[in-house]
Amino acid sequence: MHTFPEKLRKAEEWSDWRWQLSNSITTVGQLEHSTDLTDEERLNLPRVLKKLRMRITPYYASLMDPEDLNDPIRLQAVASILELSDTRGEDDPMSEDSTTPVKGVLQRYPDRICLLVTNECASFCRFCQRKRRIATRDYHASDEGILNALAYVRSNKDIRDVLVTGGDPLMMTNDRLDWILSEIEDIPQVEIKRIGTRTPVVLPQRITHRLTKMLSRHHPLWINTHFNHPAEITEEAAQACAMLADAGIPLGNQTVLLKGVNDSVKVLEELFKKLVQIRVRPYYLFQCNPVRGINHFRTPVKLGIEIIKQLQGRISGLCIPRFVVNIPGGKGKIPLQPRNFCGEDEDTVYLRTWRGEVIPYPSGN
């Protein structure tokens, strides 16, 4: 018998996001009540958890098949000895620490910044590009730290777009997030605000009417979430996204291409179709970053290009994200797409269709 039977899932406390957090799985003993463990995992997981925390909400744990060691939810949520034994890559390949003009701000582009407000997440993804920030405890940026970061934004007239991220900003209280968004709005040149969050995926109970009412006061506001597999699009997740969309907040999704989780056309086609059905626009398909300890999730770059190629024509353009590689050294994102431009002559260009046909097209010269 596992910890979260059907009768508990229907209990009133199950819908309380604070209950979900306080009952999260953080130890090997708790994990054994939710999924079957191998002898190797029982031996090695304590070593991993001494260095890298694990947190899985009861809701997200309930999505796992307890008997399938390769279940896509399990692979994303349950710690692995590979996180210690795979030493390829770097802790900070994106050079975030060196693209930080002031504490709490990441800046790779002239017109936008990331505002890091917390290191806390409802569930810690095992493939996280910021594993180094998980540390041994949760922390939130201080009022002084946030005001100092926003003073930098205020002094830089080119910045028009602020992404509030972390960690997950929705792990803060409504009042605190309301204050942060209000402070950003007080900066004259900032035109839009964005929030990056995985709570609709791992803790949809966090999306409450009080939260969405508060967020609706801060338009223009965009939210990007992070669904990686169709199994994550549950009735609860769909309801959370509907509440945000009904509050007038445009929703995008950033999927990471992960070996064994979603590295097939079939899985991603189903995911992207379902996202559009719940009013979430597939925005990016990310190549998994070369972070130390997560290389077992990485796929060849050419696979992502091939998946996008095969999706063209099978599903509408609305469903197809851009496949993006985040370049090490803080040099930003590069979108990679199948090559459909095949050449040109004096007044004609030659383009390849999704069926592979090369078609002449008047160039307009």
C-alpha cells in the first residue's frame, strides 16, 4: 500500500497547497511509501541526498507508476546516484554567476533581466540547470536585496522586460509577490513582467482564486510554465491553467528534451496538442544543458532538430515550439530549426516542404 490512496486524494486537505508542501517527500523512507525502490537505490540515495535535496509533492508523487522504474514522472522527480557519479559538464555552464551585474539579477540581453527571488521549488527537478542553488535550505531574497536589484533595473533605461524567477516565485506568499510586481511596475521603462513557474505541473493546488485575483492586477503579465510529459496534464493541472488564463494571463510552456522522458515524436506530439487544449502555448523545447550531474538526461542536438522536423505538418504551427540551445558562457539562446531553405537563383528560391518535396517559389526580387 502506498502513502496516497484514492480516499486521501479526495480528502479536503489534498487540495490545500500548504498541506502538499508540508507533506512533501524528502527522505528515502518517505519515498518507499510512494514507489518501489531497488536495493541499489536504498543504498545510494542517502549519499545523494546529503548533497542534493529531494522534494516531491504528494500530488506529483501520485502521478508516478510505483512499479515502473522508468516512469517519466519518477525519472524527473526521484534522485539518482548518477547525479553524483556523472562528473561531465560544469556546475554553472551558462556562466550565470558571471552575468550577474548585481546580486539577484541575471542579464544576458540588453533589454531584459531575470530577477532571482528565491531558491525554493515545490518539487526539485533532477535535471535542473540551477542545481547548485538548491543548497541545504530554502531561502528568499530579502527586501533590501530585491530593492537593490530593482535599483539596477531603474538605472538601466534599456531594460523593458523583467522575468521573476528563482527557484519558483509562486512559493512566496501572495502579499510578497504582489509587492515585488508592484515595485517592478514602478519602474517607468519596464513594459512587461513575466513569471517562470512549475507549480501548475507539480503543485496545481497553489493556483487559487486569491492568487489569480492578485496577479490580474498586474497586467501586462505573462507566465511560462514547464510541462515535460503528457502524464503531467491532469484535471488539476488543466484547472490551474484555466484559472490563470481566465485571469487574462497569457501562458507559455518551456519543455526540456529529456532522455527516457520525452525524447520521441509521439510523446511530444501528444504533449504539445494537450497543452494547446488547456490554453498553454508551447514556447520553447530546450536542449538539456551540460550541467554536472544531469548528463544522463541529455540527448543529441540533432534529435531535437529531427523531432521538430517530423512535427511539422503533423500538428499545427500553434502547437510547435522553437527548439533552442542555451549556449554556455552566458551567450544566450540559439533557435535551431530544420533547414527548409535549399538555395536560390535569379528570381526563385527553393524551399523544402514538410513532406520533403523541394518546391520553387518566386523570390519577390
